[in-house]
Amino acid sequence: AAACTETDDAAPQDAVLLDRGIIGSAEVAGEIPELSRLSGAREDHVGVALCGIDGEILGAGNGREHAFPVQSISKAFAYGAAIDLHGMEHVDSVVDEEPTGEEFNALSLDPHTKKPKNPLVNIGAIRTHAMLGAEQSERTQRLRAVLDAAAGRPLELHRETFEEELGTADRNLALAYMLRAAGSMEEDAAEVVGGYVEGCAVLTTVTDLAVMAATLASGGTNPLTGERVFSRVAARQVLSVMMTCGMYDNAGDWVSDVGLPAKSGVGGGIIAALPSRFGVASYAPQLDLHGNSVRGTLFFERFSADFALHLLDGV
Ligand code: GLN
């Protein structure tokens, strides 16, 4: 918790933000910053939380209580749910596990296998979502149930974000239709995108995210409720893919500088896990050019360095 000192200490100077390529309101994925404002995000919001696998929770920051859309962090949990539903082998035959080095909403479809490159970019998450049940209602219910179980409480849907994003989903619809055109998805494109977008619009606080990350760190069991949310195999696989693909086209830098499996969302959240120890999360809504939280990234760099948490620090 020493690294989680109060907000002003944690907030970097504007020059640092500029240096990191902090962006104006219209530059990431067009509509997304508007969406984060819909849920009341403030530019000066910062929050961090840590949840041990024994269930102990620590937190700091003026944004600690604020609920914001989980966005792409839901992708990691959809992937775990798909693995537990269908088994690793089948999921692997449908969605690959290769880093893309591309933007989160890129058309990352392997030209030979026609598989999305990984489940943590939009196209892979849309394909993963289609695996969560035979019908739209079953798929969304399953995803919502897994998010709730990982957080240890029922999470609300932010209707405005959901509807706004549904109304501006051309890019995600295009990705879904590309999957169908490639013969890689049979389900109705609009229905699958609807369910995927609903998962993105679920509201979480930074504490919820820390508990969700701790559920992965513990090998699939929620440390607060004791509920097994994922099999150990699924938790391990989700964390493996987070390690290489969770931060989009910044994944390489992240592995070097932070060295923990992580996942970001354009709502401003980032989760990371130290296996068998704890889950940790940050929230700060301003995003860099990759769509990752600027202050969250700075927090994790410092947190990992101060406590020597990089998984390879033992060398
Ligand atoms: N809902 C967003 C989208 O589909 C999620 C993107 C993200 O968080 N990186 O574009």
C-alpha cells in the first residue's frame, strides 16, 4: 500500500502525461471517451486497490468509489468462461493466442487459419463471446454471471453506455461480419456484438476489479466468496494470454516494465495479477494512444519496481 499514497502524489505532472501521448477527447476509438464521461468519469479521478488471495483489501485514491464501465477487461473473463464451457482444445481451435502488435479494434484475423489472433482484441473477444451459448440471452447471462462471480457481487449494467455504444458499433459489427465472411463464425453478427457490448458496459469500481484479478491470481476461486469461478486450467490460460496480449500494442513495453499479466479497458481500468499472491487494479480515465490508462500504467510501473514484482525479478 505504500505505493498507493494519496491522489496528488500518485498523479503525474501534465508534462509527463503529454510525454506519454495522452490524448484529447476524440482520439481513441472515436466514441469511447464520450462514453466514459457518460458514467461520470472525471479527469482527476485516480484509484488503486489490491485484493490478496486471502481476501484482504487495500485501496487509495479519490476515484476509489467511482463505478465505471469495465470495457475490455470483460474480455479476459469471457475467455475463461469459454474455456470452462468448451475445453481448452476446442477454444484454441477457434481463437488463437498470438500477440498482435496492433490496435485493439484491428482486423486481427490470421490469413491462413482465419482465426482471430487472440481473445483480448475486439475481434477475438467477439468470437469468444459467440461461444458462450446457443442464443444471445444465454451468452449474455453467462458472461454477466461470470463477471458477478469474479467480483463477488451483482454488477450493474450502465444503460447509457450500452445504448450509446450499441448505436455506434459499426467497427465491431464490421469485425463480426468479417468473421462470418471468413467462415469463422455462424452466429448472427448483430446479436453477438450486442452481447459483447453489454459485457463492456458493466459497471465496476477499482475494488471490484482488484477482486476479479485476485480471482484469477488464486487460480479461479473468488477470495471473498470462496466460489470457484474458473477451473485452474482456465485461470492459468487467461493469465497467460494477459501476459502477452492484455495491453494491446503496448504489451511488449508492459512486460518489460511491469512484468505481470494484465488487462486494460478503455473505461480507464487496468487489472494485473501476481499469481498465488494478489490481484491489483487501477482506475484513471485518461488514455494513451493505445487505449490504456496513462496514470494506471505509471502506477503499475512504479508499483512493480518499488516492490520488485516483475515475474522475472528473480534472475
Ligand atoms: N467497448 C470497447 C470496444 O469494443 C472496448 C474496447 C476497450 O476497452 N479497449 O471498442
